[in-house]
Amino acid sequence: MGDYRFLDDVALADCAVEIEGQSLDDLFETGAAALARLMVDPATLPITTERAIVLEAPELDMLLYDWLSELIFLKDRDGQVFPHARARVTGEGPYRLDADVRGGTIDREHTALGADPKAVTFHQFSLHFADGRWRARVIIDI
Amino acid sequence: MKLTTSLRDAAQRVDECVWQIGPEAKPGMLVPARIYASGTLLEQMDDGVFEQVTNVACLPGIVRASLCMPDGHWGYGFPIGGVAAFQADTGVISPGGIGFDINCGMRLIRTNLTEDQVRPRLSDLIAALFESVPSGVGAQGFVRLSPAEFREVMVQGAGWCVARGYGWPEDLAHIEGRGALPGADPDQVSDRAMERGRQQLGTLGSGNHYLEIQTVRPGAIADAHAARVLGIEGPGQVLIMLHCGSRGFGHQVGTDYLKIFDRAMKTYGIRVRDRELACAPFRSPEGQAYFGAMTAAANTAFANRQVITHRIRKVFERVFSREARGLGLEVVYDVCHNTAKLERHVVDGRKLELVVHRKGATRAFGPGGPDVPDDYREIGQPVIIGGSMETGSALLVGTARAMAETWGSTAHGSGRTMSRTQAKRRVWGETLMQEMAQRGIIVRAASKSGVAEEAGFAYKDLSEVVETLRRVDLSRPVVMLTPIGNIKG
């Protein structure tokens, strides 16, 4: 499992997060965990749902953008949050993501709610490989 | 954010509360950047504001200047508090100049009730409102819309709601654009946006969105005549303020078109300094499609605030055992602060059609204009500025100077000085709620951590923002409003 940390002093009204992974798969999985942590306390979310997600994008960074955007979309359409993901990124342009996600429907009686993300922004959006790890910076509109 | 060259130092004072950065400060700037701020507010602005307001000055077709209001702070693409106008025929439209929460806005509702009458039932009132107006992540609204009905909402906005009993006919006259902006095109909205937003009509959202019960404290009225025209009688009166937008529907429209514009820029040979400033010529197929979808989202936001108003009236009727009309629950005004609109303004003596982007900035049309409601025309269009949930909000009116200098635009809030993460580190949500209760402000929130993020210390001093607006004459203060109850997502 990679690491993520929420940043101070960046786009004050929104949420900036740095995500790191040992591999691209790891980074995408960690990104899902970071996004879920932003929305709820995962310990209070009943894990009852599994879902397969397949995405394709012409560029690698757009695949990450689409991945996080898809998870935000599912939060609004189905009221579901997915802290756990198994991701496989393949291709050399276009790129493809095959992900299996596990999570559940927000239970408003018991789930500790966090923020309600609106969208992934392009501001300072980056994905690159450096010092042996994949790294991404994402600013999420809250 | 550390600047490689200090754009902050390049800001020259050109008037008491007006600062200008010349086009020579950054390669590609087509016009100057102008920041409206007192010395104190300028000092509090993060470096991101200076970077972003000058980035906007580089966009094709920008007219006169890139503007930033006194509550400006670092956003994405445009700064929050950013205003820019582009020639409709030769300029661009940019989703980053509007924000994902299309037509996020404010609505103020008056009552005949006094704080003395409300205070004994305040806990019940706040609890009932919290139950009746869903808030927070994952919330769904009570209006069930078929796809065909949702398309009607996109075009008819608040009028659709009034026609179905969610409001009073006279509400519409007190909403910007009568609650339905022209140009909405549901055919330009994706199925995903429809799916995402169809169940959310009547929901508040989270973040800085809120429903607040407020009162007028002695000495809070700055303009007694304008206050009377707006239905503010005097100290002790209770009002209701609402801050929310187009919810997931607007957010998805923004997401869809940001990607479309990211690609379209290659087609049109446009380069921008921040990818979030992705844009396309307004008259291009992409520009027109986005304008149609964005306006559809804006109208849905008016409908959202209208439906919530209906719910508020029902709660007041239940709690106070009187009809809402008897309680005087009339809409004072409803105004957007995240939009792009086609407007005609005078430039160098000629009336031009402009695409005016306001991102975290409020329309503030001055007295006499046809877009100001008949009953407010002599005083100017009401401007509602939300402050923090601890310190209060302000009602102002637009001015002739705003029309002449800022395309009839003004501030929208007090502006953050601290990130959400920093605020949560300083205080626990529950602790803050207890402290506020001791000060007479009852808070109910779907997310306790969200309360901490919105603590008063995370925001600039609203009175400094309002005083700056008075000094530069972009808006005229009418009354300051003090919170006594707040519902948050």
C-alpha cells in the first residue's frame, strides 16, 4: 500500500493531496483510499458492495483523473464510497484500468461523514515517476 | 505557494483600495490585473491570488482587466473572487472561471418574527430544518424527477418549482434572472450529469454550504431606507440565509467540459498558464455547448434553492403553527456567485456583448437598471455576502461604480485565510459546536469535521471586506446579520 497526505496551504478552500505508490497499480489503489478517507471515516462504513470498473484514457494522467472522477460520480449517483481497490493499469497509450472496488452505501446513522467532493481539478494536477516511486498531486474541489 | 518573481511586489496602489499589476509583470498578459483590497486584506491574500489573477489576464479576448474582489483567495484556474469579461465574438469561455459548483449562490428570506419569539423554539427549529433539508455527502432530495422533468427544470429553473407548488409566484421577481437564465440547452448535458444530479434537488451539500437563522443586532443597519425597501424592519428581526448550488449535476457538467476544453485548446491553438484555465472560443461549437450545459446547471441551482425555500416555509409553519405568508417568509433576493453570463456593458463609449465570468464573485448591478427588480430599482440590486458561521453575513446593494469598473460585480464572502486541514488541526468540530452553543448559536451538522473546517478563525474579517467594498464603492452596506442557528453538510 502506498502513502497519501493532505497538504496545507494549497488552494485554501479545497483539498490538495499527494499520493505515492510503488507501482502505478499501487498509486491508483492508494488514490481511491485517499478519496474515500476524504468523504467518510472508512472504519464506520459498512463494506457490503463490490464493483468492477474499467476505464480507458489516451494519457496516463487522464486515466487517474477519470478514475478519481468515477469514484466521485458513484458517491453522488449511488451514495456509495469505495475505500478498497485492486487496480491493474495496462497499455502504453491508450491506457486501460481494470479495477475491482469494495465499499458500501453511506449509512447516515452510523457513517462518520467527511467532505463532499465536487470534482477533480486540473490545477497543479500531476502524475510522474521519480526516485523509484509513482507520485501524483491532485486538488479536489470541496 | 512561492513565486519565482514577486507578483505581489509588482502590485501598485492606484487608489485607496485598488492595486494594479501591469501587463509587463508576466509574459503573455494582455491586460492589467486589478485587485480591490484594503492594505490589510492585500497582505492576507496568498501568493496564489497574484499568480492566478495575472494568469487570467493572459486569456484570449479579455477586456479591460482581470479583476479580483476583496475576499479573493487561491482557488483553481481563476482565483476565488475573480471576475473577467471576454468579448462574445472574439473571446473565450472557461469552466475554470466559473467553478464546478455552477451557480453556487445565496438566498435571503425575511420573516416577521423576532429573536425573542424564535429563541425559545430555536433548538426545535434547527432540528426540524436539519431533518427537512438533507445535507452532507450522499444526501438525496425529496423531489423525484423523471428524466423529462429534469430537462424542464434545466430550462425553467425556479419557475418550474413555483408552477408545481414549491414556492410563491412573487418569489421569482426577487431572483437573479427571475430564476431561469436564457440559453440553457439540455441536449448539451451528458447522461452522466443527469444520472448524478437527478436525485439531489432539494439538498444542501457540504463544505461551506449552509442554511442559517440570523438576526439583526442593534446598530447593524447601515442604510435604514434601503433596509426598509428590502423588508428589514429593525433590530431583533429574524432572517434565513441559504448558501448552496447545483450539486452533483453542476459538478459533473464542469468535469465533462473541462476534459472537452482540455482537448479543444489544441484545435484552437490556445495555450494557457494553468491547465485548469482550459477554454474555447465562446462562439465555437465547444464554447456554445458548454454555455448551454452550464446555464442548464445554473437554472437547476435556482430550482434547488427554491425547493429548499419551500421546505423552510413548511418547517416554520409547523414549528410556529402559522402559515408562512402570515410569518412573512418572503424572498429578499437570490443571487449567483459562480457563473458566466452574456451581458451588455459599456466599453470605451460603446455597448459590447461580453461573457462575464464571476467565480466567487457576486453580480452587483447599480440603481436604475432593467435587471434590478422593480421594487428595488431605486436602491440597486441586493448583494448577499456570506461570512463565517460564527461571525455573520452582510446584505448590501450594487452601485453605479461597480457597473463602470467591475462589470457590476462585487465580493461573495469573507474569504479563507487558512486551509481546511489547518482549521481541523486547531479545533475539534464538537468542541466548536459546544462553544458556539454557549454563545447562543446552535449548530447541527452532518459532518463534525466539516464544522471545524468552517470555524470563524479560518476566514478573513467580514467587516473588513464590507468596509473595503464601501470605500471603493463597489457595493453599499445595508445591514449586517448575526447567526443564531446554522445547519451544515
